[in-house]
Amino acid sequence: YQTLAISSGVEHGSNKDTRRKGLDDDSSLSVPQTSKRVLPEWSFNLGECALGIQTTQRVRSTAQIIVVLGERNLFGLHDNGQLIFMSKFEYNPSTFIIYNTETNNNVSQSDSSNTGVRYIIGTHSHTLFISQDAHIRWAAHIDFVPVQIEVCTIQNIRGMICTLSETGLLQCCYLGTDPVSTSIPTIMPSTTINVQDAEEQLSKLNKQIKQAMNDPTLVIKRKANAQVIIQIDDTNQYSTTDDTKFQRSDTDSIVPLLRLNLRVKCNEAIQNVLLTVHVHSPLCAQPNEIRMGHIGGIAAIGTTTVSFWMRDDLTPWNLDATFTVSYNTLSDSVCHTIQKTYKLPLKLVARSFQQPSSASTAVQCKITLGANKPVVDLNTVFP
């Protein structure tokens, strides 16, 4: 290091006093000022920045190897600069360490699995890769990005991996698996299979499956494929009863009542069928809830009759009647719903204007629409 420092001072320094002062501080240093520049014995072009350099001197009974961790590659070099191996990464490394594996007495030192350079690489994806030469032997996930890794012995537990994060979090862990708590099942002796008997059993089972699929009374665990259809028959017949009579402002009025025939069909059996009817006030429906039980399949079609009329002398804002059917299929317990909207006729809520008996038959109603008027000022409409 003194030779390198002096050669750097001779090359770059023009301040002789500073250089002499440095030489006078060490009386044992007697290097002439005409020292030549120190040249490297060998060099190797990595092609990228080196994140870390370690040697196998710390590992006993191994050859001298220089391991360099780059941004995307790892290089193994001899002490003369010759490339031994190179490993290309598909991840972003953060740090690495070369570690020693102690062999047992029962394991031969010449075993190929115990030779080579073993190292641990930490990545920015919170992963530790345990590698040997250019091959990955194990991988483990950690909770942070390691900036320093060490292999040590803690409380007589060898092979502990200590990792340090950039925030100062120190974590000690080890690699291994827990013992299996369950016993290995015994292997049953193999038996010969009679192909002819197996084909007969298979054909018999296929026949039973087809019969079960065609029988709607059986509960078959299959995908729900029920298609429910709501049919509405408008009889276009109106009637009046005392139940539909309400007190008008001018005179007692009996409003018309409309009856609709409903049918609920399904291509397969369904259960817990409930039909609900919803109309907007002042319209009302009777009944508004009908329980049909089981329909579809071999069961009968669900039929009912619903009556509609006005229960108050008001103008409804909507004439839509909504029919909702909720049901459960036999294959599952999930509630399914289907809706259908029907437009009620205007005759149900409107009545024709009748001329008084004293009026002349020649009287006509005229409606005049003026299209040549100016547009209304918005300030007048919205003051």
C-alpha cells in the first residue's frame, strides 16, 4: 500500500513539500522519488459495476477463487484472472456471501456435491438464493431486502443465516424442513383388472346415469340450467264491483277492474316458487303475493289470476306492473329471481268525457296549436 501511495504521489503530485512531509513521517520508508507507476498484474473486463468482491480464503480446503457480484452477472475467477464460471441473473441482486460447508466423517471429501464454491445471494425481490458454482440449489423468501448476509453459529445451532436490512432490521433464520408428522401409507398390492367386467360395469353405470338425468324427481347435483318463463294473458275484459268503489269529489264512482291470467313455466323442476306483483300508487293488485310451491318438470304449470284497479282518485305516474318470480333449483340452495314488466292499459285509469244531455249534438271540440309564437323568456319562467 505504501508503494501504491508513493507512486500515485509521484505521478500526480507537483507539491514536493507535501510529498517530503509524508516521507519524513515514516523514517523507515526510503523509496526514491523516481518510483515508477505500479501496473496491475492482470485485469478482467466485467462490463458492469461490481456490487461485491469476495475470495475463498475464508473457506478452508478450497482453491483460491475470486468471486465478483455484478449487477446482472456473477463471475468466478482464478487468482491469475482466468474465468472459471459465470452465472447470469434474471433478478436484481443486492448482496452475497461465500460460506463454508462442514462435511461429516461419513461423507467423502472428494464427493462432487461438496466441491465447488457455495454462496448466498440476496435480491431486491426479498429472496435468498443458495447456489453452488453456477447452479441454484435452494431458494427462500424473506421479509425485506438484505444489504448484508452472514452465516454463523448461534446457541450451538450451526448454519444460521443472519440478514441485515437497510433500516437496521436484523433477522436470524435457518434453512430446513420440519419432520413429517404423518406416517407413510402402505402400498397395496396391485391386482389384475378384468377388462371385460370393467366394460360391463361401465355400460351399466352409464345407463343408470341417463335414467337419473331424465328423472326430474331426483335431486341431481348439476349446474343450474333452469329457464323460467312468465306468460301474461290479457283478457281485455273489465268489470266493476263494490270493492273498487271509492268516493270521488263530485259523485260516487265505480272504477273498472282488470283481470290478468298468469302462467309460470320452467324446463326443469324448481321449488319454493313465489310470485310478487308490484304496481305504482294509486293502482293496486290483488293478490300481490302468490306461493306456487313446486312447478316445472312433471309438475303442473303455475297459474293464477291477478286483479288491478285504482283505489284512490289520483293520477298514477306509471302504468308498469312488475312481476317477480323467486325460486330455488333442486341442484342448489341459491335463490334465483326473474322479472317481467307489463304495461297496463290506459282505460284502467282514464274515463271518456261525456257531453251533458242538454248540449246540442252539433257542438264540436276544437284544439288550436299556435306554432308562430315567440319563445318564452327563461327569466320569466325562472325568476
